[in-house]
Amino acid sequence: MTKRIVVVGGDATGMSAASTALRHAPDGDLEVVVLERGHYTSYSACGIPYWIAGDVGDRDELIARSPEQHREAGIDVRMRTEATAIDVEERTVSVRGVDDGDSYELGYDELVIATGAVPTVPPLEGADAEGIFGVQSLEQGEEIVKDLGAGDRRRAVVVGAGYIGVEMAEAMVSRGLETTILDMAPEPFTQVDPDMGALIREAMEGMGITVRTGTSVDGFDVGEDGRVRAVRAGDTVLPADIVIMGLGVKPNVALAAEAGLTIGESGGIATDVRMQAAPGVWAGGDCAEVRHRLSGKGVHIALGTHANKHGRIIGTNIAGGYGAFPGVIGTAISKVCSLEIARTGLGEREASAAGFGYVTASVESTTTAGYWPGAELMTVKLLAEQRTGRLLGAQIVGRAGSAKRIDVFATAIWNAMTVEQMTFMDLSYAPPFSPVWDAVLVAARKAAKEVQAAVPASPV
Ligand SMILES: Cc1cc2nc3c(=O)[nH]c(=O)nc-3n(C[C@H](O)[C@H](O)[C@H](O)COP(=O)(O)OP(=O)(O)OC[C@H]3O[C@@H](n4cnc5c(N)ncnc54)[C@H](O)[C@@H]3O)c2cc1C
């Protein structure tokens, strides 16, 4: 008998689950219906800041697969169509057309919740003024591009200096706007420790971006035409022709919570290792909670890298196979202009919160042999567990050619390696690629020394 799969959300997780299920199911065994409230399927939100910056020429390059392409592959994609309620007992979804308001009930055998995340929007005075934008969807990206081209936009203020904030600050600078970025934290980019964040601040200031940290936004001044004029933060009034909000996201769990599904401590939908939230109900991507392999805690980390894996695992399970998500270690990479930023594992605050005793080691190195033309600087910081020397975390801030080294550290953490074991790893070397002692090895050696030095202070 044909089983009906209903997928709510048609981007990374949802379409990956739908395509995988259909690809692996026996012929004619599955009917797959995808409900997507927006205009696009399978697009790279990750590319939006680079498209706005002008690095990616055409919006359509961000779209991996259009609704039509998915339909040709046999998926019943219903665009501008949203799920408004789920009944897990009856196995039905209430559906409504976004444009025409048409409503109906859709039965399912298996349901995939892939509703993504929603931006954090504090209730600030004037926050709904024209000229203030989030960057959560391709539609919002389009609005920003349109707005930038619609008038004399000279000053941009970016609220929030997380990874989307710094990428958008780069986009604004690339488009020639005088750019200020604000954050309430003492240093930008709280995904890394403050000492590494200070390096990011220094580099951003060197690029002409004004960085105001320790600064909370109180509201927005709005002109009589309804358009934002300035951002207010304490006694400071920052004139703004355009404001970009990048205050982070939270899992979009409204439907799941109303349906009685378990919401984890991190705010994401709780699932088992196969990404099953309840019998016949699967959840993954930005709306779901995942397990951190080091802290053991449930965490919400909204990244495309996880979303695509979740989708594939869910699709495999629905098609009758076996897929299990092994958890995350918090690996991420970003850039602002020529500065690269990467992290994996735990930062100092996270390591302390998880109860780890740790040592740290920071080194400066170059991306290539020092004598190679164009050698660039980088700083690498490691956290290693006290006594055992297990690598707990790594952070890199440096110029072009530095940040992808994070994947070596991620692999080491994934395999529970100690910094001592990393010291003599057989890594590649030639002058155009690294110094003979690559930053990875130098940092590991320094961290191993710190672990040794801390031993006498530790009881057995
Ligand atoms: C600007 C930006 C830059 C990013 N950069 C990176 C990066 O460099 N690296 C990285 O790994 N990740 C990055 N990400 C994160 C990455 O894009 C997300 O993790 C990924 O898109 C999550 O996929 P998802 O399918 O879980 O959710 P989404 O992509 O958010 O898709 C959810 C979909 O569900 C739809 N939906 C929601 N509710 C309903 C409903 N009730 N009915 C019907 N449809 C519904 C939404 O319209 C949406 O299309 C970035 C994100 C943004 C916004």
C-alpha cells in the first residue's frame, strides 16, 4: 500500500528528507507531499550575505532545486502553502493557502517537521519601521537588495555581531556603505572566546567598520514617512539609512509544541538518534535539538551542515533503512572581508558550564612558509582537558588560507584525540601551503606542554 509522507518546510532538511525517502523507497511505495509557505525550495540561505555583497552574481545561483525540478522528480510540492496545526493522534495536518486562504486537512502516515528557525526579534520601539531587515530567508535577502538599490543608502547599522551579523557587515561595506555593528557582549562574535573576539574587533576596525560592543539597542527613530532614521543605544543615536537585524535565531517549534511534542531544554524539538520525535513524526534541522558529543547536553545549533544530514537520515529511516545522527561538536566557519573565523568543540564558557577542567594555549603562525609571498597571519587557540589532555576545543582567527584548518581539529575532537597525540601527526607541507611546522602542530605542542605543566596541581 502506498504510504503518504507529509513534509512541513521545503528547504534544506525538508527537501533532503523528501528526496532521500523517494530515492530509496521501493517503486510506487511512497507519496511525498511537501508544504512550503515561502516562494522557494532548496536554496542556500548561507549564500545570501555574499549575494547581497555582490560576490555571487545572480540570486538564482543560490537555488539548488526549484519546486518544478522537485516535481519532475516525483515530489508533490505545494508552494505558498502552510501547515497550521498537527494532530499526531489522528495523523493529520491542517493546511492553508497563504495567498488564497483555502484550508483542508491532509492525512499522513509519516510526518517530517522541518520548519527551520525564526529570528530573535526583541520588542523594541520602531522595530517594524521600513528599512529594518532580518536576513533569515531568500525573500528577505531580496527585500534588502531592492531597498539598497531604491535610494541613497549611505549608512548601515548591523545589530548583533554573530556570524550572520559580521557577514552582513561585510556585505554592507562591500556595497560602499559606512557600516557600524553593535553587540551587547564585550567583544564581537561570541561563538569564540572574548580574547579571540578582540582580534576580530581589531581586524574589523581596520576594515573601516565601526564596532560598538557592550551596547544594547533601545529602539529606532522613525521618520514621518515610516522609514528608520537612527538606532538608539543609551545616550548614543546612530544615524542609519538601513538597519540589519542579526540577533540570532530560535527553533521554530510552534506547530510541534501545540501538537504536544516534547521540546528539549535548548528550545528545539527533542528526537531520538534516528531523528524521530514521536511514532510516525520526524524532526530535523534548525527546529530540532541535537546532542553535543562533548558536553552530552541537548543543544540548538542552526547550521546548514546539520540540516542536510538530518534530512538524509530522516529520509533513509522513512524509506525503511537505518540512519542515526551521531551528534555535533559545534564546528563553524565564517568570514568578514579578508578575515577568517572558525571554531569547533567547546569555548571556555561552554567547557566550564559542562564541568570540564581545562588548559588553554594560543599560538600565532602563518598560513604559508614565512618567506612565501603573501604569507598571512593567524592565531590558533586550543582548549585541552586538564590531566587527560583530550582536545576540547579550537578557535582560529586569521587571514585568507587559515580557517579551514579547523577541520583537522574537528576530526581530532570527533575521535577523542589528545593534544599530545596530535603533536606529531603526519600533516601535509609545502611552502605555498603552510610552514614546515603547521599551526595545527605548533598549537597542539603548546597545549600538550600546558597539560604537562598543570599535572602537579591536579590531585590524582
Ligand atoms: C544569512 C544566513 C547565513 C547562513 N550561513 C550559514 C553557513 O555559512 N553555514 C551553515 O552551515 N549554515 C548557515 N546558515 C544556516 C542554514 O541556512 C540553516 O541551518 C538551514 O537553512 C536550515 O535548514 P532547515 O531546512 O532546517 O530550515 P530552513 O532553511 O529555515 O527552512 C525551513 C522552511 O520551512 C518553511 N516553513 C516554516 N514553517 C512552515 C509551516 N508552518 N508551513 C509550511 N512551511 C513552513 C519556511 O518557509 C522555510 O522555507 C545560514 C543562515 C542564514 C539565514
